[in-house]
Amino acid sequence: DTAVSQTPKYLVTQMGNDKSIKCEQNLGHDTMYWYKQDSKKFLKIMFSYNNKELIINETVPNRFSPKSPDKAHLNLHINSLELGDSAVYFCASSQEPGDYQPQHFGDGTRLSIL
Amino acid sequence: AQTVTQSQPEMSVQEAETVTLSCTYDTSESDYYLFWYKQPPSRQMILVIRQEAYKQQNATENRFSVNFQKAAKSFSLKISDSQLGDAAMYFCAYRSARNNFGNEKLTFGTGTRLTIIP
């Protein structure tokens, strides 16, 4: 059973479109994250949610809107896609706060903007 | 803000040999966690090993071990008996141990691409 699953795995679309990436975790964690990995492989936090509430918003353009309908799901909606949005987006989850547990990552979604 | 530096963009090692990947970090905190993640071509992010800063003993996981030098803010990964399956990007990451929301994010280094030579 996949612990953190993202869909789709690949997304190819044109500039200006709106797209969503979905993430679900079955680990019972209450904190979920979105990270962006750029073309040079650099990974950076975008958002974190705890029990459906936004905790971290790391100066991401407001074209990116995360939504957490429940603590097991964290979706990422992107409006008016730009060329610079091409990247791999990783969802992750962990149990917070408390004694530290590692973050578990999904397999990533490769977003390509034409 | 914390920063993590991996000064080796690429490394290669002969199969069955030992290789060490470097990582340094900058923080003003005294308590934190450090990690090594592996990203093979399949793109998955796999936790290799972790170290709590308050522990003096270096963490080990089978063929993987770390050399944690707190004063020097250094956290290197040693891979012994390298195998073809170890070929991947390796990322060093930092996380604050402060137990309140907003500190749980991972700060990553830029990665080291490890090639295993058969």
C-alpha cells in the first residue's frame, strides 16, 4: 500500500492553463507538505498544513492555492501556469508536533509547461 | 535562517569501495535534526539515515553511517561496500527541533549525484 500517493505522476499543459495535483496519505499523519524541485534538483518547501490549517506559506505566488479538505488530503491548484512553474512537485507528510518522525514523500508529479 | 551546503555536485566510486559525501550547515539553534535522503532515477525521496543533534553517537544504518561534527556544523555520509543500487542523488537536509508549528519544514542542500562504477 502506497503511504503518500500523488496524482497525476506527469502533467503536460500549456502556459496560462489552470491545473491541480492531488495528494493523499494513509499514514494517519496530521501534517502535510508541498515541496518544489526545480530543474537543478533544488528542493524547497512551499506549504505545510496541520489538520487542514495552513502553517507554512513560503513566499509562494498566490497563483498557487493549496487546499486540505481533511487531514489525509492536500491538493495543490495552480492558476495561470507560467514556464517557470515547470518542476517536480512533491507531497510529504509527518506526524507533528511531538517526538520527531521523518517526513514521508510521495513519488512526485512532473509538471511541464509548453 | 538555516542553510545547508553540499559542495560536491558529483561523486563517483568503484563498486564495493567506500565513498563519503559532504554536508555542512549553518544554524544558530542548538537542537535540530539532520537527514540524508536518496533520490534514485525513479524520483522517489527515500530516507537513508537521520541524526539528532543532541546525540553524540554517530548514526548508522547497515552500510550507511554519518560523521556528525556539531562544533564544525558538518554532517557527512559514508557509504561502505558501494552497490550499483546506491547510484542516486543524495540530499542532506536540516530540520529544527523546536516543537511548535512552522518549524517542521526540511531545508535541503543542493544534492550530490553519486555514480557507481562497475
